[in-house]
Amino acid sequence: MTEASAARVPRHIAIVMDGNGRWAKARHRPRSFGHNAGRKAVREVIEGCMRQGVEALTLFAFSSENWNRPEDEVGALMELFIRALDKEVDELHGHGVRIRFVGDLAGFEQGLRQRMNQAMTHTAGNDKLLLNVAVNYGGRWDIVQAARKAAESVARGEFRADEIDEKVLGHWMCLADLPPLDLFIRTGGELRISNFLLWQAAYAELYFTDTLWPDFDQSSLALAIEDFARRERRFGRTGDQVALAKA
Ligand code: IPE
Ligand code: IPE
Ligand code: MG
């Protein structure tokens, strides 16, 4: 595995972990078998990120739209989250990983919510890798909850409405305290964002791969990071300006 030079390693990577169902179907197994197999890929990317010096990793585990799936699949996913929380948190803590759940946690039943809160509290002091797991998350929900907080602070007289700008609103968005999102990866071949980090992805580099999530491993991650390292990020400027700034 080639390691990208430190300067070109993304500080913050987000991943839409897609393709579990198709992976299972190809093996004539139920979709839940694919979700289970996806756990290994999660471990692989966490390890890969720590190796390469990525500071923050945000994984899309369950979207606000995924409640629309068949009841037994949703149930199997919830069971999987509980099992994963019970099994993996101590080990991640041992490796210095801080775990945070982002999304509308109020949508989950109490037992699961409790486990999520425990995992967050337990690992809050860690800083080796900032791992965010997006559950019952939607990019539009995120913008709405930030807008609501802005409205509340205006109502309290802390801000005037005309003081709410991108910086102020951005401060209430999920993940605002982390390095900006550099690299947005989607596995499973679909070319869409599916209501993931809409605000945060504004200037992220997008990377799509046909690899199904359970097959994604450290070398797949290394390929994505190498691809990122070759991109020229212009942020609205010209290529010549970017070259000049680098010289
Ligand atoms: C992603 O895999 C996992 C979740 C959405 C929870 P899918 O279950 O969407 O897999 P495909 O897209 O059907 O193959
Ligand atoms: C996005 O995948 C959500 C997660 C990976 C958790 P989906 O498989 O739900 O996305 P769509 O519905 O195909 O766009
Ligand atoms: Mg899918």
C-alpha cells in the first residue's frame, strides 16, 4: 500500500457506505448478511485512516430515508448497531478513537440511544481519530436544525436576523468543530449524494467507486486518498493563482 504524502492526506473523509444489499444478493443471502459483512469494511477504514493520519472520519450508517425500508431490514440494522456498540466501543476506545453519533437521535428507541450516549461519553476524551457515525441523518434535517437554532438565538436577542451569515449558521451545523470535509467517498456505484452532508460537502472532492461496501478495504481507501492527492483544489480561483500560491 502506498501512503500518500502527509501534505496531501485529507484531514476529514466522509463515506456513503453503499452496496451491502447487492453484495449479499450476489451471494444469494439476505440483505442483512451484507450489512453484517460491512462491519469488516468499517474496521478497515478506521484502521486505514489512523495509519494515514486522517483526523476525522464520518460514516453514513443510516439515513433519515432508510426508515422507508422493509420493517425486518430496519430491525436487523438496529440489532446490528446494538451488537456493534456492545462489541466494538471498548476496542475503539483502546485505540484512542472518539466516537460521536450525528443525526436525529430522538428517532431511536431508548436502549439504543442510551448505548450511543454511553459510547460518546466514554470516548469523549480521545483524539487519535474523530469518528462520526451518521444515523437518522439527513443533510436537509441538518440545515433545518441549524436554522432553528439561529431563529431561537434571534428570538432571545443574541443575534440580529441580518447577522446570520454563512459563518454564523455554519457554526450550528453538525461537525462544525471538525476540520472541513476534504474527501467525500461513495461506494456501490451510484452517482448521488442521497441527502448526506449537503452543507459540509460544498467544497469536498467527490470520489465514486463501484466497489461494494463489504469489499472496501485499506487499499481501496489508499486509492481514494491517492486520487484526492492528485486533485487541484481551486476554491473559485484560477489554476495559475493556485500554482503561484504554492510556489
Ligand atoms: C448501504 O447498503 C447500507 C445502508 C443503507 C444501511 P444498501 O443496503 O443500500 O445496499 P444496496 O444499495 O441495496 O446494494
Ligand atoms: C445511502 O444509501 C444511505 C447510507 C449508506 C446509510 P442508500 O442506499 O439508502 O441510498 P439511495 O436510496 O440508493 O439513494
Ligand atoms: Mg443502497
